Amino acid sequence: MPRRVASGVDYKRLELLLAVLQKHARLPVEQMDVFVNVAGGLKLTDPACDLGICLSILSSIKNINLSRVVGIAESAYWAN
């Protein structure tokens, strides 16, 4: 059973992000331990941090350097 540790991030949010990475990015996260820690003891609640978390997990799994990558995402909320 892989281990999941989230410090400074909601555990359920981390699980959701891992499920999205597994399904859409086809990353084998179901077999890996995942540790997410926010520096300085901060608590992240803003969804804007999700892309940074996903990119850091991708970088770790693929063992690639993302020092020259800028992540930009847009959220759209549709109301009827």
C-alpha cells in the first residue's frame, strides 16, 4: 500500500490531484509513495496551488528539471 503524506495541503485534495495525474497524465502514482510538504508551515487552501503541486509530482516521477517551466492555467466556472 503506497503511503501518502500531506503537510500544509488538504489530504483529500492531494488524493484528487493524484487521481487526475493518474488518469489524464498516465502517471503510475498508484504504486508510489507521495509526500507533499509546504514550506514555512503554511496551509494552502487556494486552488491556484494545485498546478504547482501537480508539476512538482510530475517532475519527481519523471526525474526532469522544470527550472525553465512556467505553469499557467485558467479556471472557468460556468453558471446557468
